[in-house]
Amino acid sequence: MSEFDSKARGWDKESVHWERSKAIADRMLKGIPARKGMKALEYGAGTGILSFMLSDLFEEITLMDNSPEMIKVIQEKVAASKSAHLKPVLFNLEQTEYNFGSFDCIFTQMAMHHVSDIDLVLERFYRILNPGGLLFIADLYAEDGSFHGEGFTGHNGFDVEQLKARLLKKGFVHTTTEQCFIMKKATGDIVREYPVFLMIAEKP
């Protein structure tokens, strides 16, 4: 069982997950056009907190995650809320091309720093976005590695200028970035702050 599989059942009990998603959703609402029939993808959806917050904006949201236990939690929440337009999908985009549709919007929160091949995933985002589609990436600004601690094999946040350059190289345009939330974590007697950015890019 993976780290995220083991955390799935308790994920929604952590208030910070709701607070962070609410902050991200509030800023996304300012940037998503009010247009009928839109379809979205949440990449690294976890238990789907953010997708549920944005569910009224879209005709359909695909909630993609590679954790079977996280997907099970989403399935239960979809059934309980009768939100049939939310579609949980167990899928690893780093391993396999997604060939089951395209989207007007892709969003992801706190997932990209776990991705090994950032460029590959950005290429696959670009391919499955419709022209004029928007990509929203919420993640940590570059940090010293203390957020996850020793043994973490992902990225210690992102230099936003370098990430913007990667997006532009893949063909995205109109990239903007703003701070949207501050994570707080205690290490011993010290509480440290880790700001979270929201980067928005468009596929022309």
C-alpha cells in the first residue's frame, strides 16, 4: 500500500486540506469562463475536495489519481452526493497516454511536486486540452526540503519562473502566477510557513 493509499480514509478529516482547496477554488473561479458544457480534469485528485468545490462550473469532471484507495473514497462521495457528472478514474498519466477524451480545463493541487517527469506530464496536459483550454497548477514555491523531510524523492517545490519557462516551451501562453495559500507545518517547537502558488496557463 502506497503512502497515499494509507492516508486516503483520513484525508478529509484534515482541516488544512479543505482550507487550501477553498483558497485555490476561490481564485480559480475568477479565471474560469462561465460557459456551458465545459469538461475538466483534476490531476492527482486525491479525495476530490477541489473538484467537488468546482463541480457546478462543469458539465463533467474527470478525477484522475493513481491511488486505488483515494479513488475508492471519491467513488463513495460521488454516490453519496449523487454527483454523477464527477467521474473518478484510476490512472497513471506518467506511465500511459490518456486517450479517452479532451478537456476545457485541467487543474491540479499539490500533485506536481510528486511527479518524476514534469515535462512529460506537461506535454500530456497540452495534448488533451482543447484549444483555448486553461491549465491551473497549485503547488509549493521552491523550499529547502523540510516540507516532506528526509527520504522524499520528489521536487522540493518549484521555482515559478523555471516552471513558467517549461510551460511556454510546451506551447502554453498567457502564464500568470500568484500566491494563493500558506501551509503551516510544525517541526519540533518551530512552525514553518510554506507558501503555495497558483499558476494559470492557456493552450492557444
